[in-house]
Amino acid sequence: MLGNERQEAILELLRKEKSAAVKAIAAKLYVSEATVRRDLKEMQDLGLLKRNHGGAVLLEAADEISIFVRMTENAREKERAAANALAEVPANFNTVFLDSSSTVLALAQRLDLAEKTVITNSLQTALRLSKVRGINLVLSGGRVSRTGASVAGSWANNLLRDFRFDLMLTSCAGIREKGAFETSMEQRELKRTVFERSDVRILIADHTKFDAPAPYLFRELADFDKVIFDCLPDERRAALGDLPVIC
């Protein structure tokens, strides 16, 4: 088998089984376990899957890495990014979209959202904000991602097209080549829908998002009104040129 054909076969296996061990993949494809490990590394770099101990899981099958895992990974960086963003959120908005990222959740818990209309596709964010008095809270419909604790898909997109947002607060799965990327096509399409219907769009991310594997381009960084990080090494900041970056 050629490499591309073999990797297609691995993807097909993962689509059926959701996850697979290296040993099982090697036996199925009649190749060595070392060859499978090399393929899995290449495919992870492309954002097609996530390697785990002894095998791999298809990112599309898992939708996203669990929100509960994401909340604990790089927690200090997320908190700092959220703190930096707090001063940059405009005061005069009435309607805001909050995405399902753990970084935006950290920011949402710092914002005064009383008397605001808040729309989110995040089950976790909706749960947290449902305990706060005075918020007009809307959870978009759609297919539920068990791991991402969010909703997406055509139903969610159709509902979101009925709104006009003063403000969009969003993060992303990865940043490279001056673009913001997602691991899930459904999340990418949902965010694009909201982006087109928002007056002010702010991207918040921690610096570990750089070069993280994610295959679906959400938007170019230059398209956002503000791009906010926790901190950036000088070389990273210089590479972004005159983009509207705050850190």
C-alpha cells in the first residue's frame, strides 16, 4: 500500500470503530506497528486524529477533546488570556455569542452579563450562566457532542441565522499561517455563521494554540476586530506583523 492509501484505510477503520490500537491497525493492514505509528504521527500533525496510549481516536468521531480535559489543560494560560480580554470587551453591547471553548468560559465568568442576551452552543457555559440572575440566556439547538459538551450542526446554524449579534467572543483549536483553525467541520461552520452575523468579533486564545493540529480554517486572524492572547514570545509577535493582536 502507498502511504496515502494506507492512511485512508486507517481513517476508514477509525470511522467505523471510533478508536483503534496500533496492534489492531497493523494486523488489519498487514504492516508493521512502526509503520502505523509513523502514519498516526503524520495524521495527527494534519489534525485528522488524536493519538492516545497505544492507538488513536478520530477527531471527527470524538468531535472535540472533552471540555473537561480542555478546562484543565493550560489552565493558567487560559485564565491569563481571559483576564487580558476582560478589558477589551466593549461595554455597549446587548447581544453576545459565546462559543463552547474553555477559554471563553473563563472569560464569561468574569463578565457582567446582567440585562444582556447571551446565546451559546456550550452546555457547560449555559449551565454556569443559568445560575446568574438577570441574563436572557439562549442555548442553540443541534446535535450534542458528548465530549465537547456543545451543540452544532444544521439545526444550530439555522437558529443562529435568526440572530444579529453585537459581539462574538470565540476561541479556536489551533493557529497557524495567520489563520484560526478548528478540528471539527461542524464547529467551523457554526462559528462562520455567527461571524457573518456579528458586528464585533473577538478571538481569545492562549499561545499554546500555535501550530496545534486542526485542519479546518475558521477565519484569517486579520478578519477579527481583536485577537487576544495570554502572552506571546517576541518571535511569534513579530511574525503576526500588524495584525490587531493584544497580549
